[in-house]
Amino acid sequence: MKFGKIFKKQMVPEWVEAYMDYNGLKRNLKQIRSFKHKKLTRVASRVSQQAEALHRSFSGLSFHRRNNEQQQQQHGGGGDIEDQVIVVQQQDDDSSKMYKTKFLKESEEGGEFEESFFKKLDENLNKVNRFYREKVEEVLEEAALLDKQMDALIALRVKVQKPDASNVNLEKHPSDKVVVDDTLGDNTMRTPGSVNRDMVHGIDKTSIPEEEASHIVTDIVPVSRTDGEEEDGSGDKQDLHEILERVKMNDALESPLSTLKGFFGDSKDDEQISKKGLRKAEEQLRLVFSEFYQKLRRLKEYSFMNLLAFSKIMKKYEKIASRNASRNYMKIVDNSLIGSSDEVNRLLERVEVTFVKHFSSGNRREGMKSLRPKVKRERHRVTFFSGFFSGCSIALIVAVVFKIESRKLMEKDYGTAYMANIIPLYSLFGYIILHMLMYSANIYFWRLYRVNYTFIFGFKQGTELGYRDVFLVSTGLAVLAFICFLLNLQFDMDWKMKANNTLPEVIPLGLVTMVLFILFCPLNIIYRSSRVFFLRSLLHCICAPLYEVTLPDFFLADHLTSQVQAIRSLELFICYYGLGEYMQRQEKCHSHGVYNAFYFVVGVIPYWLRFLQCIRRLCEEKDSVHGYNALKYMLTIIAVIIRTAFELKKGRNWMILALVSSGVAICMNTFWDIVIDWGLLRKHSKNPYLRDKLLVPHKSVYFAAMVVNVILRVAWMQLVLEFNLKSLHKVAVSTIISCLEIVRRGMWSFFRLENEHLNNVGKYRAFKSVPHPFHYYDDDHETDD
């Protein structure tokens, strides 16, 4: 595999613009090679036969001259060739170094191409160093904060394990801070001096229980002493209660707790609460360390891959331009911040030691297993069974069609009624299968265009489903559904004669029961982590006002709005089997007033949950966009209620109201899809009427997607207008429109996540922000003088 593909594959998707523009520099080299090729062709065409003969006559002299030149180069004669090609100058700019290369062969023919190459090369080097400097400063600040978090955690551990120790002192050394040497503008840390060995995270070791001291290590950030400090180790002593009173527990995402003061009481209940709070703090800080470690690993990979890219591009330049400039320029690259800084490696080592001893009981294997991400392996059996189930599904579809045609079911009097009765029961599985197939296609294209969907959704690395896995589940469910449907047709050879035989009618109920059992199964089978993630997000959607709204939550809620018919199918299952309608094999649920009332409610629930999520975000973020989004869902709720009323009651007045409300809702939703969710239709963008950045190379795809989205949105109006389609039953029309809505939602999902990914790229947001368990009241952070 060529290095360009490896380089692109190893990039952090959200940092793509911060990497060296390897392909752009290759284009510059192609210009140089093209010019040299033209030059050689032009010179060769002017050589005549006489010149060639003359050249052969004096070939001995020319050979002798070339040998002399080669000997001079080997023995250093004629000066340093590299210094004669380029000179790299360093300029200090805002406490950082900027590099500028002067090309000394500019006067030669075609020298402007090489000068342009080095100019762009300098721009990339300065860009990479600037970005790396910013990220190193961020991780140093975060390391200092983590050090304070460890102080609070260990103080809490000491208090929980020794609740009677009222006079325990926390001694903080004056030099307990990060010292940065900025004399060279490279933010390199000074070599740590002698450290107070009796201090651990600012706590006197003598005050820590023996069993706790075995798990405590030195600070996350390097501790060093300035030149003017003494070695007596004296520092400010603070009482344990004083430290604990200065901090409080931050609200957790799952079960918010009160301040630390509530944990330390004389009663046994307070003692139990403090132990529970300690476990919560340890778990949350464990997540913080894990995410911080991933950030350090990515930053280290960023440095390595860019250094390798600079080396590769300079070797290509030497080969094409036939000039020796690589060694000189790579010395500058190696001495720059990205090549000489060692802060990231030091922090990685310290985080590993701290995590292993403090959160893994000294078991390095288990600790590193938790820190380092698991690489998801593609299993061949997944591909095999995906193909196998796909073939079985196609064969079963053909079998169902032949069974219906052989029995001439649709030509009989009861055939239409039978299909209208059985299709709504099995359509639930059809909606789910189609939705999973669309999700599988989305994952495939997200990976193809490097959309970091695992980070956006917050999947635990190594447990996310690939498109093959989702396709396997969907085709497996399709096989089960078609087998059950075929069994229904087989057992119902004569509906009238076997009206008392209820066995075929129980088959769909058994299938639903099996699917629900697998979904809620606590055993570690059939993608347990993904099922738990789905159920957790579903719970957050149902309890929308009670949980913080994250992207997976409102993304799932948006998808539920496209599954209204599937949710109504669940309601039909309850009515059909709960009220005993299956005994008569007639679906008369609409004759029940309770069913009709819930028919309204079920159609509104997904939009109502999404409305509550928007209100929650409006209250938390104070962003008016969420208010307008809530208004959009309220208009949709009104349209759904009026349309459902028209479906049940009919009448011209209801039809007019349904048309007006549905039209307004469609216009609002279509505008929001294209402009807000997809970020398209920007007049002043680089790509007219699209947006500045596009992942799909073909612009026509975006315009086609906008047109298809409008058409599928308008198709919803068919449920109101009810055009007379003689060849299709009403149930079939409703099923087809519902399937089109699922397809539209799948298309919407791709562009919605693409826009979210590009927003992350613009902000270089590649890691999730995990809240710290402790908050200090005095938010001075002990800044350096």
C-alpha cells in the first residue's frame, strides 16, 4: 500500500485539516517533474547527428570530467551541496518558531516551481507545529486539573477508610506544579528536580493507610522545583476537612449527588453514602483518565505520522529534482516542536502508572487492557452468514409469491380481507428490517467517506457494529419473518373451514416474543453491548425531560418519528391478541373507543418526546435554535392529530384542516432538514447552494438528495388526499408510504451525520468531554506567578 493511503487511513478524522497536505505537495512535485520532462524532451529534439558524433569523439574527456566531479563530491570538494540548495531561516513569532526556506537555485530555469514547493512545505511545517503546540498546551492544562482531581479523590479515600482521623493534614509542596521552559519557544519541560518523596498528590504519606498507600503513585504532571527553592520540603499544610470543604461532587450523568459535605457525617447512613459517592467518583475519574490517555495516544500518532510524511515527501523531491536537500530540511523538522517535544511521551508513561496502580490494583495487564482501545476484528463468519441469510431471504420471498399465486388467494372473496388482516401484523418486522438495512448502508458510506460515527454516537471503541454486523442481524430477522409468514399461508389453506384453528394466528405473536426476548436478554450474546446502548438511549428518549439530551438520544428520537406505523403495529398486536380479535380472525380494533384514543396518542408520542428534548436543550443551552426546533415538532404534532382525526372520522372539513396543517408541517420540516440538519443551501459558500466542505466528491448527489427529500416529504400527503389507486389496497398504500419515510430517514441520517462530522472537524473536536467528579470552589487553579 502506498504511503499516501496509509497516511490518510491513520489520520484522526476531525484533525484532517491540521495534518501535512501530503497530496498537495505531491501535486507540486508533479509540476516539477513535468517541467523537467519537457525540458529534457526539448533539449533532445535539438541534438543533431553531428553533435552526437562530436560527443562520441570527446566522450573520454567528458567521462574524465564527470569522474572528477564525483570524486570532489565524495571527498567534500566544491563545498556542501545541501547548503547550496536551500537555507532554512527561523523566525520567532508570538513565543513560537516560524520556519522559512530560501531556495538558492531560483535563477535556474524552472526554479519558481521548486521555490513554490518549499514555500508550501514551510506553510505545512508551521501549521503542524502550531497545531501541535496548542494541543500540547491543552493536555498540560488538563494534566494539572487531573492532578487536583487525584488530590480530592485520595483525600476522600482517606476519609472513608479512616473516618475517625480528624487531624490528618494535607501538605502541599510549593513546587507542586508544572514548570515549562519557554526559552526556545518549544514548551519543553525542565528536567524534574528532587521531589519530596514523602508527598503523594500533596498528601503526607504518613497520614495514608497502608492498604491505600500501596495503590498511590506520584503526580500525573511532572513535579519540579525552581532554582530559588530550598530542599527542606516545607509547604502549606491544610487540614483534611479544609480540603474536602473546598470541593464538591459534580452532578453525575446518571444519578446526580449533592456536595462532598453531605458524605461526611457521624451517622452510618452518611458513611454508606460516602462509600457510594467514592465509587462514583472513582468510576467517573477512571473514564476521564481513559479519555485523556486516548487523546495522548492520538497526539503521539499525529506527531509520528507527520514526521514520516515530511521525510517521505523530501525523498520524493530528491528523486525528482536531483538535488540533495532532504538532510538539511529534516534536521530543521527534527529540531522543531513536533520532532523534539517529549511532553506527550512523559504524560503517557505517568498516566499508565497512575491508572494501573490506582484503578487496577497494580495489575498492569488489566490496566492497559482498559486504557488501550480494542481493535474490532472483522470475522469471516459474519460475512458468510450475511450472504447465507440474504440468499435464504430471496428464496423465501419467491416461495411466498408462488404460494399466493398457486392458491390464487387474491382472487378469492376472503383473500383481500385475509391479506389486509395479516399484513399489518407482519409489517412491523418489515419496517424494522428496512430500517436496519438503511442503517447498514449508512455505516458503509460513513466509513467510505471517513465520517467518525463511532465518536459522534459515543460508542465504546471495539464494540461498535460494522455494516456487516447490522446487515447480518437484519437478514437473520428477515429469514425468521418470512418463515413465519410462509407457515401462516401453509396452515391457512382454507380460512373459512379452519376458523376454529387459532394456531396460525399465534405465529406472529411468537415471533414478537422471541425478538423482545433477544433484545432484553442479559446474557452476553448477539451484540449485548449494542443492545444495552440502544435500550439506554431508548430509556433516555422515553424520559426525555429527566436526562441530559445527547446526540444519540435525539438521533434515536428522530428515527422513532419515522416509525409511527411500526409503533401503531405494536398497538395492533396488543389489541389483536389482548382483546381476543385473533379468535375471529378479524381485525376490528377500530371499533373499540380505547383503541382509537391510543391510536391518537401513539402517533403523537415520538414527536412529543422530541419536543420535550428540544425544550430541555433550550433551558440548558439558552439557544433559540432549539426553540424553533420545538415549534417545528409542535406543528407536526398538530398535523398528526388532525390527520388521524380525518382518517377516523372523514369529512370535508377535516380534510381541509389536514391539508393545511400537513402542508405547513411539511414545509417547516423540509426547510429544517436541508438548511439546518444538512447545512446546505448556502448562497455564499465555495460550492454554490451547498456548503463549503463536502465529503462526497460529486455535487450532484447533494442536489439529488434535496429533491428526493422534498418528494418523499410530499408523499406523506397521500395519506390525506387518498388518491384512488385501484390496483392497491389502502393498507398497501399506507405500508408503502411508511417504507418510503424510512428510506427518507436513512438518507437524512447520512447527511445529518456528515454535517455533524464537519462541524467537529472545524473545531478539531475529536474526543468527548467527560466531566470531572470534583469541583473546587476557589477556581483559581493555583496559577504560576
